[in-house]
Amino acid sequence: MTLEQAQEQVDKWIKTHGVRYFGELTNMAILTEEVGELARIMARTYGEQSFKDSDKEHSMADEMADILWVLICLANQTGVNLTQAFVKNMEKKTERDKTRHKSNPKLK
């Protein structure tokens, strides 16, 4: 699935099952919440915290998909074409960082 197809699929789902998009600020708050849920799993999987019983029902993949869902909602609401934005962002990073990471002694 392409990013464009994902944007179309989310929009269709919202219009079919969701009645309408939540407001942009509400979706931004939801995005922040979802990132926090992923952070909790990451901290327990790779960090020093242990899992609580309530954490075990959440999966990293599902939380990442929740983040992508809300990000796509925000893109649709604000008229952002994620494919174009991603291509432009990759070009920016490639130009800006073409030698930066390779010459970073901390990464060797």
C-alpha cells in the first residue's frame, strides 16, 4: 500500500464509519497519546522498566499503526500529501546529512 492509498483508505473509513474527522487539535492530542503508548512499550521492552499486566495487551506494531492512522488523519485534514512531503523530506535529509553521519566518530 502506498501512502496515497493509505490516505484515501483512511478518508473513506472516516466518511463511512467515523461520521467525520475529529478536530485538528483533538487529533494532535490523540497523536501525542498514541506516541506515549508506544513509548511505554519501548521503555518496558528495551529499557529498565518491567511490564505491568495492563501493558501486556498492547503490541508495538499496533501502537505504531495507531500513530500512523492519526498522522494520516491530520494530513488529510490539513491538505498534506504525505507522499510528496516524504519525498521532499528525504531529499532535504540526503542533502543536509550526506556526510554528517559518516564523519561522526560517535557512530563508528
